[in-house]
Amino acid sequence: MRLHTIIIFGLTLAGFGLRLHYLTTTHPFFDEYTTVLAARQILAHGWPVLPSGLFYEHGLLSTYLIAPFTALFVNTPLDDWQPAHWGLLLSRWPSLLIGTLTIPLIYTLGRRFNRQQSIANNQRLTSNLPTFQPSNPSTSFRTGLPSSLSLLATGLFAFSPEGMVWGGRARMYALATLLVLLAVFWAYRGAAYPAPARYRWGAIAAILAALLTQFGVLILVPPLVVSMIIVGWLSWRDSGVSSQINTPHASRPWFLRPAIFLEILALAAVVGIGIWVKRLGQPVGMAALGSEGEPLLSTLLETVTYQTAFALNGAVIRDFLAEQFGPPHLFWLAMATLVSLTAALLIWLAKKWPRSMSEWLRRNTIHNSQLILRLLASSTLFLWLTFGLILLEMVTVLDPFRQNPRYLVMYLPLFYLIAARAILEFGIWILDFGFHTPRLTPHASQTVITLALLIIFTTLSLPDLRLALVTPEPAYEAAFQMVRDNWEPDDALLTMNTPAAALYHGQADGFTVQVDADQFLLNKDSAPIDRWLGAPWIGTAADFNAALNAHPRVWFVIDTIRQPVYFRGDWQAMVTSQMEPVWSQDNALVYRTRPDRIPLPTQPEILVNATLGETIELIGYTLQTDPPQPVTSRSTVFNLQSPISNLNLTFFWQPLHPPATDYTVFLHLRDQTNTTLAQRDGLSLAGNYPSSRWQPGETVIDPFSLTLPPDLSPGQYTLWAGMYQLDTLERLTVANDASRENAILLGEINYQ
């Protein structure tokens, strides 16, 4: 025991060092900025009400734990703490401390999980079965099994990449992991006979705290109840009390005692409180609680059902398991668990299989059934049921968005306990089968085997640990420091990461997201703002262009991970043509409007309203010249003075339906004989946003330049435009076409 204590201390110290290294060397995770902003609001108002007015319930308890650490820097001027972003790093310390505390807790609870059942099973096996003799080394090994498997599970968690990452971030997962572990342990102790009620009440309290930390813990409740009923019944049958007549209430299974009604009410209240707090946070697509006059019960039910999508899809299950157990450290551990479990079962069958049918008939069938019953009524079955049903829920009940390995992190200690039990049980069966050496005592053997297994699986996890350390989060804190250092009074800041902008710069003038923006917005139907800072939503390339034109200089801060996901090609083209990259580091990007840019118009000066192929509408266009000169027009007749090298048109397209392919735009300058003197053909936005990607209802602002012949003589000319399919040269039909060639007459030019 003393040796194990020393080892656990070393594992705890190593786990602390690993998490501390991650804490001090990595940029903040995207959601950490929101957590710290909520903690700052707690210090100011007592509640995590964000500047947008949203009640931020995510990680409620963990945010309150983070708030005191936030107080250490919240009143410090930004210039004093921002360069090294040490202020936000202080907010990571609660997760570090809680994650470190979880390491020895796994060992302590793991031993208590298994100690009583292991001793009981060992006594039954050695006293009732002739094949198990007290002199067998596996018997002594089995006596020390709780310490060994707890030691292995503790080491696996201490060196797990997930434990390192979430134990070094200012988020709720470290606390949720600890609370889930306590809830499962207390639930087991409250279910296994004699099932003291105090453990069930402890589990209910832990579930409440866990729900207020991470609402995803709700999926733990059904598996936990099912596991408690099954193990409670089996352990009660195994105790022998079931054979007695007129047993008192305390001798019944826990779920048949009168107090169960009070416990059910308490659990229902806990779940209801968790759902109510979640609803206060105004989940995506929902209005503020009470604003629509909906009955409270249906509102709370909707809070749960909006995250569910009942389905049983083999491909989805395969993809989820591949994503969850695909990383090497989890893959090899899962494989070792399954192989060990299968091998141990085969060895057990080999030792128990009768040599003949007559021998099988002579055996005591009742005795064998009782043995199986005793083996099943254990913490191992409880953990398998709980973790297995959680996996089943995630792949069959949850919405695909929620089928994220991140939401399984808080259940990993259960998996580590299961894996450690299966692998070490296999070792016991090997010893029992005769493959052992008398050179080592059972205690020394179990310690050596456990440490060897820990070294093997830690070595397998090293690539994943390194990957987690060398894959940086975007350096938003450094990006906003750069913006702050070069800020001028009339500048404007646009970004997707408004919480980071609030913490490191103090403001954001616009929230920029183009694709799948609903999940980030409040007041979508009136005046959309982002959920965190309350900055106005800039959701289209046209809106982005208008924001660029509204300020003398605009900064746009984004990262290489989210830029291609949340912004389409028309936005990207706008950034390319109107802004310049001025800074980049660790996936974070800073753009600034070009000092020499030619602002794009925000709306057409000349309306056309021509429909092409019943798919695309040309709303209108604007016309500018190079070199610039005032463009005066009378209806669609333009009076221009020579010399002009280029006509710069900006088309305003609007797709009515999703275009089937990438259409090529053509622009012709013709004389009075309809001869084409200048021509330009090309994909919209220079190929950065071809028509096949257009979305119905959006406005695509498409700059298009036509080079004029240097010897163009004064006279009357016409401008024609349209679209065609490049591979067939077939033009899109123009509604009410007067040209008879599916071309749109844009206007006339009086060139003087």
C-alpha cells in the first residue's frame, strides 16, 4: 500500500505538471474567452449575464469557481496584462486544480468500487469451487485487484490527452468529470445491497451539481437509473435475503423500499432544475423564457427535445466510434479491453467446459447459475452498463451536432476503470491457467504488471499528447494586441470572436458570420446581435461591404480554421479586393482595409431586373471608369470623356434558385453595327465564388472590368452582358429577350 501511495503521488505530480505545461504554453480555446467574460460579469453583477443580455448558463458552477481568479486581473489595465495574456491564464487554474484532484480520486473511488465485491467473490470462489485453491497465485492477485486496477485507471487518466487539454482550459469539463465520477460511485454504492440511502442522496446532489456545470450530463441519468436497478436486484438476490419470508423494508432492493417515492421526486426536481437553468440561457432558436407566453412545461420539454434526433444508422454509429476511439491512445486501449475480455472469457470456458455431456448433466446447475449471478452483481457490470448505455444514447438519441467526442470526455474515467478491470482480469486468468512465475510475490507481480501496462499505454498516447501540444489554438489574444497597438480613433473592428475582442480590446463594432449564423445570434427576426457581446450581425458580403464603406479604416480579425467554414467565396473575394493581410500568427489573421482601395458600391445605380434561365436575376449595376471621372447618366445613357482605359462595372446578382453549374459572365462593348470591339468573359468574382455556390436570396456583388481599345474613337456604343455555360457555350435564356441572342442591354455610352 505504501508503494502504491508513492506511485499515486508521482502520477498526480506528473499529471499536474502535464496540465500546467498545457496551461502556460497554449493559446486560449475559442470558448474560453466566453467563460472568462461571463466570470467578469459575475464580478460586476453577481450573475453571468453577458453584455448582450444573455444569461450564460454554460458551466454555471465552474464559472463561479473561475470568477475569484478573474478578480485578480479584471481591474488591471489591458496594457499591463494583455501582452503575455497572463490574466486569462489565471482563469485556467480552477480546471488545473480540479483536474489534478481527479487523479487520486479515481484511485480512491476505484478501490472502493471494487474492494468489497472483489473480496466477496474471491471468498466464494476459494470456498465453493474446487478449481480455485487458496494456494493459487491468482487468488492472492485477485485480493489486490482493486488497488491494481485503480492504479492503472489513475495512470491512464493522468497521462490522457483529454485530461491534459481540459484540465488546462478555463472551461467546465474538468469539474464535470469529477462530479460525474462522484455521481456514478455514489449511485453504485446506493444500489448494491444493502444499498444505504445516503449514497443515493449523494448521487442526486452530484447530478444536480453536474447538470449546473454541463447540461450534457443529462444523458447520464437514464443509464444510471437502469444500472442501479439491475445491479440492485442482482446484488439483493446474491445476498441470500431474497429467500427469506416477510423481509423488512430495509432488506428489500433499494427500488422496492418506501423511500423510493421521495427519491424519485428529488431526482425529477433535480432534472427539472437543470432543464430550467438551461432554458434561462435561451438555447439556439428559442426566445427568452416567458416572452412568448408558452406553458412552462412544454417550454422545458422543448429544451430537451431540440437536442434529440432519434435514429439508428449504422454509418453514423461507425463514424462516431471511429471519431471517439480512433486516436491511437484510445484505439489501442479499446482494442486491448475487448481482446482481454474475450480471452478471459475463453480461458474461463476452457477451465469450466465439461469433458462429456454426462459430466455436464451431473454438474450442479443451480450452483453455476449462482456463480454467474455473483460475478454479474459487481461494479464491473455497473460501469459497463452505464458507459455502454451512454454510448448508445449518443448514437441513437442525440442530434448529430451533439455527437461530439468532447461531450464524452467527462465519462472517460469510467472507460479507464472498465479497461483496467478487463486487462487485469485477463492477467489473473493467465495466472490461474498456470502461466506464472514463483520468483515474484503476488503483490510484486501485480505492481510490476500494472506499471508495465501503464508504461505501454502511456507510450502509445505520446503522439496524441504531442499533437495536442503542437496544434495551437488561434492566437486571438496576440491578434487583438496588434490591433490595439495600431488603433486610431475612427477605426472599426469586425470579428467572429467578440468575447475575445471584449476582453483584449474592449469593443467590437460588428459580429461577422456568414454561414450557419443562427446558432450565434439573438433577436434574429428583429435586430440580430451576437449572443455574447451584443454586436450587430454582419451576415452577408453586401453588409460587410457596407461596413467597410462606413468607416475610414476597418480591421477584420479571424482565423484560418473558421474562415473557410463560416464565410463563402463572395466574402473571401471582398476581403481579398478591399483589405490586406497585416498580421498572422498561429492560425490567427488580421486584415485591414487597403489605403488605396476603390470602395465597391453597396447598391446598384442602374436597375436592370433581368432574369436569366429562371434561376438568376441581374438586379442592376454601377459603372465607374479608369482613370476615374464623374459618370453622368440620363437613364441608361452614359456620357464619358476620353481617354478611358477601363470600364469598371459592379454587377448585383441574386440567385432565385440554386444554380446548377458555374456560369461564365460575358460583357461586350459594341458599336452601331453591333460589332464587338471589347469583350471580357470570366467566372463571377474571378472564380472565388462561382455561381454553383450561390444561395437563393443572397446578393452577390461582382466587380467586372472591361479593357477598352486604346484607339477607341469617339462615338455611340452599347454595353451587353449575360451568362453562358462554358462547355457548351449555350447562354442562359433572358426573359423578354429583345436582343434575340439572350443578351441584356445594359446601356448606351456617348464617348466624347
